[in-house]
Amino acid sequence: MGRVSQAQAQENRQRVVATAARLFREKGTGISVADVMQAAGLTHGGFYKQFASKDALVGEATARAFAELEGRRTQAGDEHGGQRNAARQALIDWYLSAGHRDDAADGCPSAGLAVDMAREAGDSAAHRVYADGVRDFAEWLAVEGEDDGLVRLATMVGALLLARATHDSPLSDKILHAAHEALSVSG
């Protein structure tokens, strides 16, 4: 097989990062490079032509996942004519929904990567990207003039994690509902 063009190599790289971002949120960063490459439709051997290490991929995939979340926030703002409170509530509605609970692969990286990032070294690229993403999301969630973004985010992430852990139980929906009510009343 011949060499791929630079454009094709860049497209392949982006496909691997996008695939990894989904798989890491769904299955955790412990998934093998071979499984990521297979899911991306590429050979395992091509990985090291694109990435220095799996850690480098975890960092890029984490950044990609937070960029997708940023896009969701921007979309909420656009759909609500720049009305911050309405956009925030729309995002909370999505976040604390059964649909989001059941779709970890396309879900929030704050929740989807939390357990893995707790195990990452504090100086790793992925850990830094994750911490920055959490901080930015919390700042966006804060009500103007309040310092409640971290409380809102912690409530949302905690509720989502518990709802996912109890997904086969009526408790799961109750958790989502309770957190939604708490954040809707206070915002």
C-alpha cells in the first residue's frame, strides 16, 4: 500500500481523535490503541505515525470532547438569541435528561472522563485540558453576579454519574429529576 497524502493523513488523525473522544467518554481511557484504531477504520500500525503516545491521544481527545461541549453551549446561546439564562437552562435540560444519561459517547466530558482523569498524573496534558474544561464550563454555568458555577457543575456531574450507575432502576430518573428541579429553582 502506498503512502497517504498529507491531507489524508490529517483527515485520518482527526478521525482517530474524534473516535477516541467518543470511546474514552463511553468506555474509559483504558481502551486499547488497537480498539480505537479499529473503531476509526484504520490499522494499529498507523497510530505511531500520527501520535507520540497514547497519552498524547488522550490529551487531544479530551480537548476534542470539551470543544464539542463548547459547541453545544454556543448552539444553546444561538438558539436562545444570546439570552444567557435561557441558554443555560436549555443546557441543564439536556444535561439532566435520560437521553444524555444513555449516550455517554456523545456526552459531557466532565462526567464521561471524570474517573479516568482522577487517575491521571496532575502534570499530564490530558489532566490540564480536563481541569481547564471543567473550569470553563463552571464559569459558563454561573448565574451572573453569583459564584455558583462550580456548585451547579458538581450537581450536574454528580447526578449524571449516579443516574448512569443506576440506569436500570427507577432511582435513575429520580436522580435526574431531583437535580434538574434544584438547578431550575435556583437559576
